[in-house]
Amino acid sequence: MRAVIQRVSGATVSSAGKESQTIGHGLVILLGVTDEDERDDIEWLCDKICHMRIFDDSSGVMNDSVIDTGGALLVVSQFTLLASTRKGKRPSYIRAARPEKAIPLYELFIARITATSGLPVRTGWFGARMTVRLDNEGPVTILLDSKQKE
């Protein structure tokens, strides 16, 4: 499982015919699911994201987590995080899980991060064409990979 997390002062995801989902201060989580992913990947990733100290404390040092600051989370599925660009000019998405595997894991991730964080969680729509707008604060952007544990 791969995730890009961005510290934001606000973010919105929208899609045609859907009600936009918006958060204020918190994290945007772009999530890619592979065929190899299991519950352990979700557990590791949720714990890492919820407790990562990337928010400023009262001294202006990145020492607080999203939980410490009472932020919110916006989770958006994004299979393109799994692109392979080794050959040619067109990325290959063969490592991305098919919907029958990816959707249950995406939903489990949302349930787990909600339980772990205790924070408001908003989501995009699996498989939909979406527009994500965000104000990256810092900017702080972190890449996580559950297989590499980094």
C-alpha cells in the first residue's frame, strides 16, 4: 500500500453528481492499493499516519501529530500512485489491485483510520474521476510504502 500524505490548512474533493467533501486543518491521504496488500499493511499505515509528528507544536517545531492537533482527514483512492515508469512513456498500473480487492481494502483503511484517529474522516469515491483542491501547509508532503516500511 502506498500513501502520499499532505499537511493542509484546508482541502476539498469533488466529483460530478456528488456532494463535495471538505476538511479544514489536517491531512489529505492519497491511497494506492496493490494486489499484495493485506490487513497488516492497513494497520501499519494507519498507525504511522495518525501518529506522525508533522505539525508544529507551540514552539514552532514539527512535534505534534494530527491527533494532537485535532485535525481532520481526507482519504482519496489513487491507483496512479502504483505506476511503473520503467519502460516506455506510458505508465503501467499492473501493480494496482483490481476493484474487487481494492474496494474492500480501501473501505477497511477508512474504518481503521477513523477508529485509530478518532478524528473526522471524509472520503472521495472509489473509481470516480475527482478533483482534489488543497492548501498544502508548509509545504509538507510525505510518501509512505507499507511494504518498505518507510
